[in-house]
Amino acid sequence: MLPAREYDCRRALLPEIDNGPLRTLYMGGGTPAMLGCEGLKRLADALATRLPLGAVEEWTVELNPASASDSILKALAAIGVNRISIGVQSFDDATLARMGRRHDAQAASAAVKRAQDAGFENTGIDLIAGLPGVSPALWQETLEHAMSLSLKHLSVYALTLEPGTPLAVQVAAGLELPDDEAQLAALTQAERALAQTGFTRYEISNYALPGFECRHNLAVWRGHDYLGLGPAAASRIGRSRWTNSEDLEEYIHALSRDSLPPGEHDTLGAAEDAAERALFALRLHEGVDPAADALRFPALSAQAELWERRLDELAAQGITERGGRRWRLTARGREVCDAVLRELV
């Protein structure tokens, strides 16, 4: 399997890939079910000869409603997957059709139930807020339907228009998108609705019942190393980070010659690397502790006091707030998270 071959090539050049325990696996960013039941088993077998899969605490697979068949779910359970994330996006048929999605609301709900019936207690979905044509009342119906499905996790993303998608084509032809204020209102509406049923907004775009936060994403946001395999996969090991080209033919051609796939690569300085890793946690509700980060990353010792002062200044603007030793973003701050991160880094 090509991802396993890529692992071998990476490991030969970067032995520290094997440093530290393997706690989570995440298969997504596409449709892993396209491998089929046998392909999924072959991939798992290939990884098992290289990685200590028995130590994995959370193994997530992303599925579309149409690909979440009983046979695929059974195959995933057999190889050790214990968390399913289904790309629902909406429970309104007209909205799904506008987006060019292949499923309808009934199929999405049925996919969730199949996953749960297959033994995947930890099942979640993603929704998109601020879609064109979705009124607050219709959005509330979507949220209430999602909450009726006994889910453990929901991702609620602000709309990002991707070039070449059916929705992007319609916008180019004159379809009007909701403005920033309407998108923010939809995100706020989601937070309030989900809080009423016990969901905590533990990260800017993610909600979970207690104990069901995505461990994989938490590890990334807490600044840990991660290794991505496959086209367009991103990695960060030590001070090196890279992203593979999304071109599948280039990926296959390179690995067929036992060469690394093409992509973008850079090496960060110690201070920049440490700052990025520490500040990722601003995306989380738990926030950052500059003093603790300075102990964890010695390269930050000179910046901790500066961060404290700047975070205090941002608090005066209503962008951050302090709880004990930790700083977190306010509701207003979450709107400008990327700008805050850029300023502090």
C-alpha cells in the first residue's frame, strides 16, 4: 500500500518519526471507503507491520453518508476503528441539492444510525453554518434534528467557498451569500442550541459531549507532532513541516520509484516553532498558559512576559479573557482568532 511505502521512505530520512507513543489515527480528508472492505484491511495490515496500532486510543474514519454502508462499517470495526465522522453538512434537501451533495437528509440520518448500530458509540457529524437560502428557523430545524440523533460530537464550520464546487459556480452566476454578520449569527445560534443538550464548544468549530472530544485534533492543537500519509497530507515532526502535493499521479509515480512524493517543505527556527505549537491552544476553550509554555518550550522564555502583556491588552478590547493562569478567546475573539495568532507569533 502506498501510504505504508511513504512511511518507509519518510522513516529512512527522519528516524525521529518513531519517537513518542502513537495515540491516534485519523483517516480522512477524502473518502477512505473508496478503498473497499479488502483495501481497508490491506492498509491496516500494512500499517500494523510498521506501527504499534495496539496502543492507539482513538482511530477515526471520515465517511460520506453514501459510503457508510453496513459492509464498510463492519470492515472498519474489524480493523480497530472506534470513531466515525460523517460529512452531513445539512439536513435540508434543497440546501444539499444546491451544494451538489449526493445524499439527502433521510440518507444522512440513516447513515448515522447504521454507524451506531454497527457499534460505533463515538459517532459525529459535520454541519456548515451560514449557507445561502438557510433562514434562522431552517438552521434551527437542522440543529434540532442533529441533536435528536444521539451524537457524541458535532463540527460546525463557517462556510468557505471552494473554487470549482457546485456552490461556487452558482455564486459566480449570481447566487448571494449571507454576509459576515449572518454567518456569525448562525454560529452563535449553533453554540446556544448545542449547549442546551450538554455539548461543549471545546474548540472554535467543534462541540462534544464530555469525554468525546476528538483526541487527534486536540493533540494537534496542543502542539504535538503529527505524521500525514497520502496526497495532500500535512505533517509536523520536530521543527520540520511539510505538505504532500495533492496530485495523485505524482504521488504514485514518486513512490513507485521509492522516492518521497513532491510537496512543500520548510524548517522553522526554534522560537517560531515553539510559538506556533503553544499558540495553537488559543483555538481551544482551555486556552494558553504563557508561563507553563515557557517551561515546556525553553525557546519561549523571552516571549512569555510579552504575551502576557499583549493578551492583557486584548482583554481590554474584549478579545481575550483570563481564568486563573490561562488565557482564552472570548466570543468576539473567536471571530478574529487567525489575526490574533498571526500577531502573537
